[in-house]
Amino acid sequence: MMTTVRTRSWIGLFAVAALCLTPAHAADGQAPPSPPKPAPRPKPCATPEFRQFDFWIGDWSVADPQGHAVGKNVITLEHDGCVLAEHWTGAAGGTGSSFNLYDAASKRWHQTWVDSSGTLLQLDGAFADGKMVLEGKGVGPKGAPVTNRIAWEKLADGRVRQTWTTSTDGGTTWSVAFDGFYSK
């Protein structure tokens, strides 16, 4: 008998507690108010600096200065507008990819390139005077130190020119490794 009284007492307490916790508008048949919506967060890569390399976005045919086809390149904007991803297919069959990102902390652009020949390039730089110029140190095919400098510029006719130069003497002299014209 004692257990039944205690059980009924607990049930009564829970019922009273539930009534106390029930909002007053629920008793009058109205739906509870919606919680306030949080303010929309600004997109992390929406500042103008993140858009400096957007001129390279597109599906491109790439030719050398004499007009010979050297490959195709697809540049897409990915990861919520934060990354330009490059997908290269050379006319001779090689492939490569790069990720390009503006690093707001350092106020510099960064590119990491990898390809089907095992090449790794890590470049940093900036957009200035209408060109994106990225540079980085690496090792040449014979194991000697090399500095790579790649520049992209949008031409007046809508094409993009990419010029890749290398130096093996600390930047005193430069040789052209690649000169390509991108056409949509």
C-alpha cells in the first residue's frame, strides 16, 4: 500500500512539474514561437582578394606561342568559393592538378601543383599589375636547386597567358619552361 501511495505521489509531482514547464500559449492552442534565426554568417572567402584569380576560371584549350595545341585545362571554383582547382591534360597525355588559395593570414596566394610525372611545386605570391605571379624553390630534374616563377595574366582578347620561368642561379638569369595561351 505504501508503494502505491509513493508512486502516485511521484506521478502527481511529475504532472505538476510538466504543467509548470508547459508554456502558457500551449494551453490556449497557439504554437510556440520559433526561436530567433541566427544572423547569416558571411562567406569566409567573399572579400575581393579571393576573387583576384577568378579570371583563370574556365574550360580552356592551351596553345604555345606558335598556336600548336599543348593541352586542355579546366579551372573550377570549389570549396564554397575558396579554392581554384586546376585539372590539366597535356596533348602528350600527361595530367596534373593544382589547388590555389588566397591565404588571408599571410595576404598571399598559394598554389600546390602535382602531376603524373611526380612533380611537386609549391608556390606563393601575389596579384599585382594585372598579373598573378607565384614563385617557389624546388629541385630540378638533375637534383640542382631551381626557382620556379609562374605568371598568369588576362589578355585584352579574353585569353589568359601563362608564363613559367625557372632560374638555377638564384634569380640572376631566367629560362622559359612553358609559355601558353589559354582560349575558351
